[in-house]
Amino acid sequence: MSLHALWNTLLYEPFVNALAALVSLLPGGDVGLAVIILTLLVKIILYPLSQRAIESQAQMGLVAPEINKIKNSGASKEEQARLTFELYRKHKINPFSGCLIQIPVIIVIIALYSVFLKGVNFDASVLYSFVPEPEKIGTFFLGMVDVTTKSLPLAIIAGITQYLQAHYMPKPQEQPAGAGNTFQESFSKSMHVQMKYVFPFVVGFFAYTISGAIALYLITSNIFAIGQQIYAKKKDPLVIEALKKDEKRAN
């Protein structure tokens, strides 16, 4: 089986069928509501993985001061690598776990996005035998916004929610005064600034040029991510401890 066929069988077709089933069940076949519900369902299913990624970021933040001490100790690169590895082992941290955990999350989100990108024309050849083809497809979200065409209000909201999501993301660790920044640290800070002040405009423009369905998907995804970050900061012990250490360093 080719990679394209595998992608369609395992990811694209299940999402198309789920969307078709939701449209069939919702009053008036509201595609906008179906997009929101399907996005939320996928986000809830992926929540444990994304939560582990947040915890991994928090763990890295907790040991950042100790890593900075190792970098500024004057030891050789080999000794720094050894001490850093021992530090990770002591705290049972895998520095790559956050990235590895995010890989399946990103793959699923791209598949979901591709469903909304191709529109809301449900091809009977793609639908499962037990999934009925929607008799009515309501393209006007709540009877007001056509999700198959460009929507400036939804695009603006997508940009705003993207900014808020970046605002609540963990900030890059600050180096002590007088300490030089490595390329990785400088790159992380630059990416954080761009994610917060540039990417929202990119997302808003992107959402406007494609369709209201994509804008609704982005808005729902962003709001869920914002809520998850806020919840983690209030409830997760690792995140709380990391925030407390950030506050102490700031003071």
C-alpha cells in the first residue's frame, strides 16, 4: 500500500466520514458547527499527548538554571555534555520527549486540516457504508456566515486567538545577566517573538484567503490550546513549580 493510500485509509477518510456523520445529525446540517465539534473531539482525544508535551516543557524549564551553570562553568564541551546528560538522568528527563510526543499530534491535525481544506462536498465513494450521505448541507454557520467562502470577521478572530495562544505559551528561558546566548537560545527567543507578533497576521491572512471552515477550525483549535495552557498553569504541579521559579528569577 502506498503512503498516499495509507494516509487516506487511516486518517483522511475517517475524518471525512466523521464530518459527514455530524452534518447529518446536526439541525440544518450546519457545517460550521460540525467543524467545531469534530475539531474539539480530535483535540480531546489528543489531550493526553499534548498535556505530556506541556509537562516536558515545564521539566526543561525547571532544570534550566542548572543547565546554565554547566554552560558557564568553563568546562569542555564533552564535559558539559556529560554533566547535562547526568542532570537529565537525575531528574528523569528526556529532552526529546516533547518533540516526539508532538509528532502524532501534528500528523492528526494536518489530516483534519486537509479535510476542511478540500471543502464540504462529500464524495459517496469515500463514505463508509454505514455513514449516510448528508441530505442537507448547511454552509451558513448559525445561519450567518458562509463557511465555504472567505470571511473577514472569522479571519480576524483566528488571528486574535493565535496571538492569545502564543501569549500563553511557555516563554524561552532567560540567561543570567552577562551570559552569552547560544544559537539555539537566540533562535528560540526569535521564534517566540515571531509566533506572538508575526504569526497571528499570517494565520489571519491564511484563514481569509481559503475559507470560513478553515478559520473556524483555527479558532476552535486555538481556543482549546489557550484553555489547556491556562488549566495546566493552575493545576499541573510541574508547570506551577516552573512558573514559581520563573517568578523568583524575575524578582
